[in-house]
Amino acid sequence: MTETVIDSIGASLARLKPHTAHSLTVAYSGGVDSTLLLYAAKVFASAHQLALSACYINHGLSTNATAWQQHCADICKLLDVEFEAKSVSVVPTSRKSTEALARAARYTALLEHCLHRQSVLVLGQHQDDQLETVLLQLKRGAGPKGLAAMPEYQIRDGVVMIRPMLSLTREHIEATAKQLALSWIEDESNADPAYDRNFLRQHIIPRLQARWPSISETAARSAALCAEQQELVEQAAAEKLALVSKSRDRLDGAKLSALPVIWQRAVLRAWFTAHGTEAPSQAQLSQVISQLSAKHDARPEVTVHDTVLRRFQQDWFWTHKNSLTEAFSEQVIQAGKEVCIHAMGVTIYVSEDSVQGTYRLVPVSLNEKVKPQGEKVSKPVKQWMKANGIPPWLRQPAALLLLEQAPVACVYPAGILTLHALPPSVQVRAS
């Protein structure tokens, strides 16, 4: 059994590019699963001359947490494995379960540990855990991505994560640990059916296994098939996303609308994935798609997490809730010195060889009239911005870049609208 785990660790690490790993970190809770994993990882690390550490996450949810932490420290000392304990805070809320909050805090701490050591995170989930995950995803109404459950190999926030025990059952793991006379702890919270996983583990899965003994294995097979199909969909969606993207933060609304609705949803999910953000719910996706056919002059907005999707001139823009609204005062642009305008997210630079005069940046109302070079009439700043396709949410705060008293450009958040030809000595760029 331990050879199976050891071989699986090697197979997972073989997928690394380049095919090397210099350090492993075992997520060590002190339970039977992570204890057998630590034992196998120690054998593997020693055979391949890899550094090995174990990380214990103290959630502070049990009065026994400190004793468990000491147990883990003692086992690591016995095995000559570097040990670190991290304490996390779990504050229950009405919107998320304690399980979900503890899991999120645990992974954040583990990933931080691994990033610091540039190590691969080795996790002890097994085949029965996979069945629990599939059932929980079914309960949540998940699609193929959720039903794919836990992958054997993945990269999360720059950290490689492997689960070398997914082919093993809890029964086999416990039997092996007993044969090896390993010492582990029992978390009393595992007996509390108030937690969804415990409810499944105690009341549902035993009945399923009594009826269908191979249910864990077949569920794992289904999860693998879902993962395979999801990978194909994500690859195709990424290709379609590239075709409808005008930039990283702007989608061509006409091209997106031309796709079948099923692909519109897939492309929007891919857009969120590309930004490293959790995908919208099905209801939120439907809301965005319904706005694709809104009136031409409509400016719909859909808020998802900390992101606001906004439509302008038929295109969809990726924006954030916290827009730049900081006020600023007039500034003189000194030659040879970069000036960062935090309120607008731009940096202005005038080289020292410029002898045209003094440049100043002054706040401007969008209703103030200006006349760009080559134009016959003066119009309000906001009309020139609209004509140049600048979305409304990027028009303020605005400022005029003056050469002496003559306006040569209008500066707005992360952009510039040229009013007169700027010499090469003047540079304006996003900060």
C-alpha cells in the first residue's frame, strides 16, 4: 500500500515542467490519512534526496487543537521531518459553512507555506473523500467542473498540488497504518453529523457501499471523465475567448452575441478564469447574456464578486467596484521627473530636452468645452470622450494637460485623449 502511494507521488511529480521538484510539503493534520502520507513521503523524499516539510493548520475550533499540534510536532521530530504549525482564524458567518471557511483558511495557509519554500504540496485525500466531494457537488447542482471533484494533480496560485492517495480507500489506509504501527489522532468533529461531509460519511455512504460495494471506485471514474470533458470545454472556450476579445478587459459584444448561448456562457466563464476569479453563478451568467440584446444606448451593469461587468457601445468591459474617485489638485510637471497621478492611475514624464515651456495638469469639468487640433468647433470634454469610445466610468476624474495656457491633451483614468500633437518628449502611460 505504501509502495502505491510512493509510486503515485513519483508519477505526479513526473508531470512537473521541468520534471524536477526540490521540496515537498505534506499537509499534516495528524489523522490516519495524512500520517500514512507523511510516512510514504518521507521514504520517497529520502530516496530522491528531496527536502521534506510538514505543515499543521491549527483552526482553533477544537479544545484539543494544541494537543494535536504537539502530537504532529513529535511525529515529525521522530521522522526527522521539518515541522511548521500555522494558526488560522475561522469566523462563522450566515452565508458560508464553517467547513467551507475552515477549508479556505487552511488552503491559504498551506499555499503560503509552499510558496515560501517553493515546494510541492502533497495532500492526503483518498477515494472515499472523492465520493463525498462528488455527492456534495451534486447537492450544490454543480456542472462537469464541480463533478470532476479533486484532481490528482493541479496548480493553484502558483503552487503544484498532488493527491497521491486518490486510488486508495479509507479502509485500506487504516489497515496499512495499523500494520505499520503508526500513531495518529482522531478528530472528534468527524463524528458530528451537523457537518455535511460527516453526514454523508456516517449516514449515506455506508448504505451506498452496502448496496454497491464499488461505488467509491465508480464515482472516482465518473469524476475523472468529467475532468477530461471539462478540460476539452475549457480549451475550446479559451480559443473562442481569444476570438471575441479586443483586449484582456474588453469583449466584442457583437461577436459574443453571435455565438450560441451555451458557448456564450462558456466564454464568460473562461473570461473570469483568465482573470483568476471565481466564475459567476448560472443566474449571473444568464443576467449578463440577457443584457447582450439590450437597446444600443443602454448601459447595463452586472456585479459578480468584486467585479462589475459593464456594457458600452455593445462591448463588455471588465471593471472593479472600487473605481478611481480620488480628487487631485493642479500639478506642475517638472522636466526630467516622472509624476504619478494616483487619482487617475497615470504617469506623466517630460524629458529635460523639452524647451517648449511649462506643462501643468489641472482638473477639468466634463462640461468644459475644448477644440482639438483639426476640429472646426469646440465641444464639451465628455462629447470628445464619447466620440473616442471612452466608457463613462473612465471619464472621471479628468484633467487637462496644459502647455503654458494651451490645452494639449485630456488625461483620464489610465488613458489620454490627445487634443494637439504631443512632442516625443512628453509621455503619458498607465501606472
